[in-house]
Amino acid sequence: MLRPFATALIVLLLLAVLVGSYVLTRDEAAWRDAQERWQAFQDNGFRAPRADQEGSSDAATEDGVGTAEEEGADWRSSLSLGAIDEREFADRLLEENEVASELLLEASLKDLDAAGLQARFIELMARDLDDRRSVEYAGRVLREIAKLDPQMGVALLYEMTPAEREQLVPSLARGWVASDPAAAFRWIETAWIDVEGSFIDRDLQNRLFVNAMDAFLSEDGDYAFAASVLHGVVDPELRETLVQQVAERMVMDGPETAFARLAELENSILDQSVLDAVADQWAARDSVGAMEWALGNEMDVSSKAARSIAKQLVLNGQTDSLLTFFAGLEDLEKRDSVAAEAARLSARRDLERSANWALAIEDPLDRRLAVQDGLRELGFESVQRTVAYVEAVYGEQGADRESLVFESLVSWLEVDEDAVVDFLGSGRANLSQASSEVLLERIGLAR
């Protein structure tokens, strides 16, 4: 009775072994196939392999190439083994949250050649309507393309719409400047002339200069080259922006390092801006020490630097040092700068002190500008306080008082028209008939 049962049991055990062996063999085959497909994807520049390339990874695996991926020790372990073409990679990239996607993209770019980067760029650009991040990620890929092959980057850029070009061109500039800064800056300077560069207006060109300079200083730090670029910039406003940008970067490692770098450049366009930046940083750390240095080296201190030091002295409550600084400066313009900053910062806290500092300014135009700065600090607390500040400096009569009160009341009309009407009706406005009529006309039109 037991023999048939034992026979059946043995048969069942044999079947289980055969099925398990089959399943294991099938899983190993699938694993091996996925590895081979991934290796083929690598060998083909991270593009889907053509039919005539299928199986080409077998020999590579036999030679020991590509076996490191089996351990999943690097970034590839985060990828699905089925993600063997750019569409699947883009799907995976846009499924992740922003932090994970950025990390995944950064890691994947390291092993791509120019052709692979191009394929990734094109696929991401095709997803611009699906996910806003796709264009941003495409810009990151374009930056990498520009490092390897700037001309390919330009060609890809010019295939885009003008709006897309404007969005992506900063990425091109940042990548290009990392590999060939001289060529990159020449392109930025002249690209707008070309028909394909018609999307570049003055504002965009200026932003490209600033963006590229930031990338260059981050990558290289060659301040002599940066100075040579600045010498070629004609637009005064742009040149000043770039000079400030480079100067601030030069002083990031402290005043001593900045002085050493400045000495290496010899009579550079950066000289005064670097000194101003040094004074600004020094004053923020040690306002009294910066003041003492400025008084001992006044020839190297600009009015801007003197104002930066004055600001920190006021903010730190160093009233005696502020007075010492003001009295110790020989240059009239620098003294006026110190007084103007003290007047501005004191306006909201101590109107009388602010007015006294404004009165210490000798140049009439600078005094007026300082009072206007003080009025901006006061804001729109009350019409009476605004007028009181003007009168504390200029008295209750005079042309300067008239024009500043009139300008202030015009500004107040946009904020509180009733307050202006009440003030005019109080008899304290003390304006000329012409100014009063203008104000009343504006009030009438508004109503």
C-alpha cells in the first residue's frame, strides 16, 4: 500500500526540482539579458542599440568588461534595468521629486559623450509641455554639451524657438566658458549680430556676460583674464556690474588675500572696486578697525568705501567713532558721504539727529540727495512728519524747502489723498500759488 504512495512522492519531488531549476534558469537568463541590454546601451552612447548591434555586448562581458555593474555599486543601481533608451530615462527622471531627479541627472551625465548628451537634450526638450522641469534639465545637459563641443551646443540652440533660446542660452554660456572662456566671451559679445542671434537683446547680452563671468570665476579664478574681459566692455553700467562681481569674488578669502591678488594685477581696472569691497567686508567685521585703516590710508579710500564704513559705525552704535571718522577725513566728498549715510540711517529713529547730519553736508546737491534718501527711509508714516523733516534741514521758507515739500505731497497723493487735502487746508503747506494749483488740479482730476 505504501509503495505506490512513495513512488508518487518521489515523482512530485523530481517535478519540484525541475520547476525550480527552470525558474532559476529563466531568472538568470532575464538578469543576464538585462545586463547585456544595459551594456549595449552604454556602448552605443546611451542610445537604444540598433538591430544590428543586438548581442554585441556578449563578447564584452566575456572579456570582463561591464561586470562592475552587476554589484550595483554606482549610480546605475538607481536606474531600472529596463531604462535602456532616452524615453525611458526621461520618464524615470520626471517621475522622481526634484532633488532625486537632479542627482540622477548629474550622475548620469558623467558617462555620456557628445552624441549621448545630444540625444538626452533632444528627448528632454520634447517633454517641455509635459513637465516644466524638462527644459530646466535640458539646460543642464546643454551646459555639458557646450563643455565638450561648443559648436554643437550653438547648433542645438539655434534649432529652438526664440523663447527657448532666451531661456537656454545662459546654460550654453556657462558650459562654454568652462572649456574655452576667450571664445565664449567673444561669442557673447558678437552673437547678436548674426541673423540667428536676433533673439539676443541688450538686457539678455548683459545677463549672459554676468552669468558667464560667474561661471568662469567659479571654475577658474583667473583674475588677470577677468580684468582683460572687463577692459573690453564698453557699456559703463555693465562694466561696473562686472567689476563689482569680480571684486566681490576676489575678497571672499579675506582682505589679505585680496591685497595679494590685487598686487599681482598691477594697475588693474579692479583696483578701486577691490579696495571698496575690502573696506565693506572689513567694516562689517570690525567697523572701528576699518575706520582706523581708512583714516591712515585715505588716498586708497573712495567715497563709497567711506560710506560703507560709516554705515557699520551707525549700525553698531559707534557714535564717537563716527564723529572721529567724519572729522578725520580731509577730502570734502568723503566727509559728505559719511554724513549722508549717517543722515539716511538716522531718519526713522531720530529725525533731529538725521537733520543735523544732513546740515553737516557742505555740497548743496549732496545735501538735497541726502534729504531725499532720508525721506525714502521715513516712507509714508505721516504727511506732517515728512514736512517736518524737510523743514528741519531747510527751514520754513526757501526754494529747496518748496520743491521738496511739493515732491513729497505729490507722492503722498498716491497713498493718502485725504491726508494731503487736510494738510493743504491746515495752512501749514506754505507753498507758492503755482505749486498749490498743481496739487489741487491733481486732486480734482483724481476725484
